[in-house]
Amino acid sequence: MEDITDEAYSRRHQKLEIDEKKRKRWDIQRIRELRNHEKLERKLLKKDQQLHSLTSFRPNAFEAEYIEVQDVLPVSVFNQPLPSLQQSDFALPWFDPKTREKEEKHKQPRRSGIRK
């Protein structure tokens, strides 16, 4: 004869209920992990698209409406034209070649006055 009391029924189903609760927690955790993974993938894809979109500061060549021909090639920095500079020798304002020569002379080893 089968015991059909509430206590016997609870004992028989307790293991299954615990297993069901564990599976539900695992499913929730798995869903949370999948959402985080998808979020990270979207973030990386967005960064990758931004990197590929910044290929040049120049306008697109296919959108050109006219061509201008000149004898002199204009030089630009950060999409701004540079002014014409006069040609001159390269110099550093904090460097004096005469002072450097004096320092080099003092660094050279001195010869002794004894000769063989």
C-alpha cells in the first residue's frame, strides 16, 4: 500500500523541486552571461566601425566636383594651409655651435710633454 500523506508526498517531490530550482538559477545565470557577451560584442563592433571610419582627414575623392591645377603644391597641416616660409638654415635657439666647440676642446685628452 502506497503512503499518500502530505509528508510522504513532500519527501518524494523535494529532490525534484530542488533540482528544478537549481536548473532555473543556472538558466538565469546563463541568460545573464549571454546578454553580457552580446553587449561586449556590440561594444567591440562599434569601436571597430569607428576605427575603420577614420581612414583619412581628406574629403572623399569620389565626391570631388572640380580639379584645380597649380604650379605650387599647397602644404596643409590638420586640414589648414601652411603659410609660405622663407628658406633658411636649420638652427636651434638653445644651441650655440661656438660654445659646443669650446666644450669639445676641453673634453679632448691632453698630451703629455714627454716624448720618446
